[in-house]
Amino acid sequence: MDWSTATVWWIAAGLLVAAELASGTFYLLMLAVGACAGALAAHLGLGETTQMVMAAIVGGTAVIALNRRRSRGSKAAPAASNPDMNLDIGQSVQVDAWSADGLAQVQYRGAAWQARFIGSAPARSGRHVIRAVEGSCLLLDR
């Protein structure tokens, strides 16, 4: 069986995609894009050295671009205040009275919780929104 150089590049790209699916890392997918560039260079009749250089440049550039994009991306909020992690964030509770130390007891989800006011205005009784959860203490804002 006589395989062309382009066929070897396409098989390498397929193996990299399969490895990416097994591991879940996008970096292998970027290297597969580089292998596709090597295959296209082979289809254009370029030499093996040029094919490898093309694959390295395209794959390496894609890996660097993905790494920079991920490092520049928005950082997720801490779990204590991230509504994607904690479904209590954004819910409202009724505060009847605040103690002198800035804490209150509130009923939330059928249980008594300790609450602390983290807003800028003075703490007053009434409706408050949960902004974060620290252990069993709800951090509230107006």
C-alpha cells in the first residue's frame, strides 16, 4: 500500500482529533489544525520540510492564540459569589431587624440563616438580595 504524504498528514490530524476527544483539551485540536495545514501543503506539492514548517507554524500559532485567549478571558467569580455555582445568589430574603453587630437572623429555604449586610447604605429592615454565601452566613445587599 503506497500512501502519499498528504494521507499521512490527514491520518495524523484524525489521530490528534481523536486524542482531543478522549482528553478534552483544545490544545490537541489546535495541533490537528496544524496537521491539516501540513496536509494542504502536501496537496500543493510542497516539499516535506515545507510541510513540517507549515504544520509547526499553524499549529504553534493556534496553540499560542488559544493560550492567550484563555489567559485574557474573564476570570470566573469566586464560588461564594458566583451565581453559576451557587443558585442562592440573587435570591431575596426578608430581614426583620439588624443587631448592633451588623448581623441578622433570616428565614431562607425553610431554615434560619445568619445574615450580614455588605451594602454601602446603612442596614435597614426589609427586602434584601443575597450577593454571596460564606459558610452558613448570607451576605446581603439592598
